[in-house]
Amino acid sequence: DELGFVIKLLAIAREEEGKIDVRVHPALLSKEHPLAGVKGVNNAIFVEGDAVGEVMFYGPGAGGFAAGSSVVGDVMDAARNILKGSRGRVGCTCFESKPLRKMELLKARYYLLLEVLDRPGVLAAIAKEFGDAGVSLASVIQKESHGETAEVVFMTHQTEEGKVRVAR
């Protein structure tokens, strides 16, 4: 909240360099992003497309009508499977020929909260580890100490996940 973000559980899929990035994880969203306002039992799909720009579909994700819609969708899938002579689910075939990208190549900004010893040189040593791994820090906030330790929040610039994993 202090940094101007909300936390949302996101499922993200996008094409990058001819491969597909797919992941589900908690993410920080700017309070200004349309998905930041999705609350309660509601779900949303936010799509960025070349032809349409940014569009969002928003509505109930649980309850009577949503469950009924899901059942109708399942019945339609079953009917399609019968028509196609399939025993399993006939899914989207739009990305069958595109491989998944390795998670280490995922580019994003990262938020890290560390509890560290509150001693001279600790922050510099951590910053050096990030630098040696090729991770650029966008901001660093140190909270008041709790005796021997202090909480430090690091926000990175966009970087590859593999580089963040290397920094220790």
C-alpha cells in the first residue's frame, strides 16, 4: 500500500520471442490498473491486443449464475467432444506449435522483503549481490530496526527471473 500497489493473484499468458510465457502468481499491480479494483467474488480478464488495445471482461466468479454458466460450458464441451468423436477435452489449438519459454527468462519487476542484520555494510553487501547478478534496483526502503534486525524492501527494474534467483 505504501508503494502504491495492491496484491492480486494473476494468471498471465503472453507470447514472447515466438514462445509462450505462462504463469500464475501473486503480483503487485499499480492502484491505477483496472484489475486493481476487482474485489470479492468477482474475476476479470485483462487483454492487450494489437487490434483492440486494452480491454477487460469483469463479472462474478462464484455463485449461482457463475456456476450455472460453468455447467453450460461443460455441457457445450461434452457436445463438441461427441461431435468430434473425442473422448477427452478438445482444447484450444492456437498455440500447439509454440514452445513454452523457460521461467528463468521471464522478464518482470520484483519485490523482495528481507529481514537482515541491522549492522553497517549489510545493505551494501546485498546491493553488490544484486549488481553482480545483473539486477538493477529501482528502490530500497529500510524500515526501523527490531533490535538486531531490520526489514528492507527492494524493488527491481524489469529483469529476468533467473538473475534474481542468482542474487543471494
